[in-house]
Amino acid sequence: MIILGIDPGIAIVGWGVLRYENGRFTPLAYGSIQTKAGQKVEDRLSQVYDGLCAIIEKYHPDVMSIEELFWNTNQKTGIVVAEARGVIILAARRANIPIFEYTPLQVKQAIVGYGRAEKKQVIMMVTTFLGLKEPPKPDDTADALAIAICHGHCANSVMGQFYNK
């Protein structure tokens, strides 16, 4: 199974493509789609959509796992991130890729074994799981890889079937 993990955002969309076979992960590619502050929102959303469509076309993922939106105190930022998440989901839907959503708590639990783990713990575990020489940058990319790993661990489990109904 090829898993596309996505950490949604408007300034930075982290992404990671992993092959998951026989309980092992192989990183195929990872990175980020970045947009510039000051651009019109519609131009930034178009960049995110086009960038993700190119990734989907190149790697042909079987599934996409994406982090559920976490509302912080800044509602304006949350709305723009939700819009970016919408175009990300649209890109996957248009490519007929099944979409699975995970909360930050679920991702941390699957990666570190503790739902309240710190970001640096998640990054360290992602680096270890994937046998990377150094941690993925930016942090959004590490988060996307963590989301893909979470899906690999959870998709066929009872927990995964419960959360992805």
C-alpha cells in the first residue's frame, strides 16, 4: 500500500509518501508545498491544489491520510487552514483516493505511544521508524510522515476501523 500523509496548512502543507508492506515502511518521497504570505488566498489555495495534484500524479497513492483540523484560538487562521484542507481533500477525491482522517492525539498515540507527546518526540520517532539520516524538515513534513505512519499502523486494526467509519 502506498500512503500519502498530509499535514494541512496554508503557508506550509507537509506531505510524505510511504510504501507500507509486511509491517515495514519505506519512504518514497517527502517535502512541503509552501505559499507566500501576502498573496491572495485564492492564489495560495490554487498553489496547494496544483502542488498536491502533481504529487498524486507522480506517486499514485492508494490512500491519503490527513490530520483533522485542530482549532486554535485564532479563528481567522483556522478558517484559511480549513479552506486549504478543503482543496487537499478535493484533490484526493478527484483522483478517487480514499481519505482517512486522524486527530493529533491519535497520531501521537500511534507514533510515540502517548497522545500528549511533544513535537520533538514525534519527529524523533518518525526519523527512527523510517531509518532517516536526519529529521525531515520542516516540522510539517515530519508531521505528514507521522500521519502516514499512523494510518499504516491503524488502518487494519480495530481502532482504525472504529475511527474511520
